Amino acid sequence: MQRTLSLSISALVFLASFAPVQAGEKKTGSFYKSPRSYSTTRDPDPPKYAHSGNQTLLTSFTGDQQSFQWLDIGLDHRTRFEYRRNDFRAKRPGTDTPVLHRTRLYLGIREVLDPFRFAVEVQDARRSRGWADRPVPESDEVNEFQVIRLYGELFTDSLLPEDPLGNDRPVSLRYGIHNFEFLDRRLIGNNQWRNTANTFQGFHGAIGQDSNDWQIDLLALQPLNRLKYDWDRPVDPRYLYGIIAHWRGWSDWITLEPFYLQFQQSRFIGSDGKANTERQIHMPGLRAYGLLGKSGFDFDLSVIPQFGKKAAIEESDLGPGNNKSKDTRAEEKIRAFGATAELGYTWEKHAWKPRLSAFYGYASGDRNANPELDGSKPNAPGWDTTDNRFERLYGFQRPWSANDYIVFENISSPKLRLEARPAANLRVDLGYSGYWLASGTDRFYRANAGAGTSRDYYQKGGEFLGHEFDARVRSNWGKRTEVTLGYAHFESGKYIQTNVRGGSSDFVYVELNYQFF
């Protein structure tokens, strides 16, 4: 891990030497342009519920508006009431009515101790009501009194010259526990919708900031395993490395984000007794988003090829939860692919600023079964030694499906969405989505008890999962309170009818979010 970090820092310094410099008259402002694509704006750092201390009631104790400018502070609580009818992830049909509670506290110290900075964020996530055998993993809903961010930082804004707009270009290195998001949130996200957060332990290095014409992030991390009542711990066999660049200086209309991610997993036996094979996956990719001039159109594109290898699972690796005929497999190559594309149009002159968008997302699934080591006939029509299943990493889930049925794996999904702001404190969006498996012979992850269905090798259920309609209304009551009302209806397709159960499902929720500062 340290060697990879050292090599990556050297690469950053090399890339920085080729940073573009704009000629001409010096301007003021920021190079950053927020994407208009649906639900892809990253949670800021510090989180959006945190504010500078000199903008809070703390200054009333001193009478000095500048006395707490070195402190970032935030306290946020969210309660969500859910009504779910015939949830396709559950083992049985019926009505489930859970209530989810989440409280977060953030404290950050900056400037006053430079070059040393610190931040801590604590979360308490709980669930009341609902079925005892809820279909989602308990760690998605319960994580009591947990530290989700705790790092020390070395920070300087005087090492590199300013950008062409006069913004400082800081350099920083953080080590500790992180709760962050990158790119369009589909590979690395903190899952704001979910009651618990994705967290990581390790290094985050950065050159530049969002306002600069170019910026580079460096990652060397271990994901943390969420534990309901104990401190979260690193998943020791798994590591994530990455270099993510942001190039904003080329044009006012486009932002480019080339990146390279590497996922490594050592062989281990999970808590369920199943063997997990050794894997190494390389993910070079490119995201591009922006505006098509002043036409009103916007776009967001990403391309993510994946390649690598999986080691064989030997008989000696098998745990009590394994079935030899299905899980004793040969070494495989990894060849997978993912891509997303969104095109939107905003009626700028309309008072409601409506935006209509079309989206398509694709993540490959494994095409053929894996051969058995003893050479016996596999239980599928065809087999090979290549794994085509896309590795979704740690991205968000819900924007793929308002019901939370779909993840970025073995999926082909077109979407249409309409967004509008009828009033300054009111936002509305409506969406329609269709879902197909990218490979009908691979699993469908998520619909059955928060796990994957068995592979339908003969495609008796076809590839069509179903389609979904969803609507959401968000209203701000003052500066600190937001109320969200949502509804989603899912109509099952042949695959779910064959491999899970038929019918439709409905999901209604009311969410109350309050910020104390």
C-alpha cells in the first residue's frame, strides 16, 4: 500500500508539470461547473449540513463574527417513514412499514493550526418498526454511535502558484477514516439515501480544489465493514487505489475527469462460510460532462472498461457454506464494461426551469458459466474462463431505482426524467425507467433478500426485469428543515415473475430532515 502511494504521488507530480496555463487577462471566479445530470452532484467537503462557525449561533456567545471562522460544525437529523407493499427483495409478499432514524455530527478544524487540520463526523443510525426479517442487510439500516469520518490532514496553499483566475492551488494529504464521493457517485459514493454510510480507511491526497482549472485526487484505501453495535473495521482482504483527475480549464462548457481505479481482493472465507477468490481488477475510465454551448442542452457521459484476473478456488479453500459442484472454479480472466450517458434540456426562460432528460446505463454481466476443476460437465449450456460481470465497487444504489431494486451490475436501463422548481423552496421530479439484464444467464443482484438470484443458465425468465414510475417532491421549510414526499411503482417483468414472484410493488415514503446549525 505504501509503495503504491509513493508511486502515485510521483505520478501526480509528473502530471502536475503538464498542467495547462491559460493566457490572456487574469479573471476572477471559479472554474467549477456543477453537473446538471440527475443526482450526480457530489456531497461537498465539509458535508452540506456543516457550516463555518462564524455563520452559526456560536458567535452570539462572543459577539465577534470572526471568532469561530476556524471551525466547521454541523448537526443533522433525518427520519424517514416508509410504506412498502410486496417488496421484491423480501422473502414473502406483504406490507412493511419501517421507520429509519439517522443523526450526524460534524466538527472540522482548519486554518488556526495550519499546516495541521482535523475533522471528525459521528453517525447514529437506527431502525424502529418494520419486519424482523427485513429483506435488506441490517448494516444498511443500523450502525449505532459510529465514527464515519476521522482524519488528520497536512495542508498548504502556498506550495504551488495560483490558477489563472487567482484561486489558491492547495496540496493536502489526509489519513484516517473517510466518508466521501468521487466522479458521478456511481463507483465511489457515501450513499446519502441509505441509513448508513460507505466509509474507508487510508490515504487521500489532493492537488488543487474544485475552483481550480485542474485538480488531482489520490486514493489508497480499505473499505470498512459496517457493524451494528461495534466499531467498524477494515475489510482486510480488500484494497482500493485510484488517481482521479479533473480538467476544467479547457472550456467553459465541458469538464473532463479521466481516472484509474484498481481493486484488489485476497482469498478469504466469509462469515457465511463461502470462499471468496483472489481478484485484481483494473479500471481506467473517463467521465465528461457539461453544456452544449448556450443551446439549453447538457450532457454527462462515462466509459468504464474493466480487466484483470480471478484466481481459482481450490477444494482446500471451500468453507461449510460452499457447494463443490457450483463453486469450485478455474482461474479466470476479467473482461467487463460499464457506461452511462445522459442528455438533458432545460427551458431556461420558463419560471419553473423545467429539465427533461434521457439516460441510459449499462453494466455487463457474465455470459457463460465457470468450469469445474475436475473437468466434469457443467450445469450450463456453455462455459468459459472469462468473467464478464461488472464490478460496481462502492457507488450509490437508489438513483438506479427509486425502489432500491437495482445496482450497477448486469443491467441495461433506459430512463426518462422531468425535473422542475415551481417555487424557490419547492422541487419536483418524475421518472420512468425500464430494466433488462445485460446477460440473462447471470444473476440479478438485489431482488431476493438483499442478495442475488441463482443464475438462470437456460434463460427461462428471459432478460426483462420490469419497469418503474417514480415521483418526488422536496420542500424547504426555512433554512434548516426539508420535507420530502416520494412514491414509486414497480411492475415486474418475466424474469422477476419466473425467478422471484409476480405482481407489482408500491413504495411510499415521507422524510423529515433538520439541520441544527
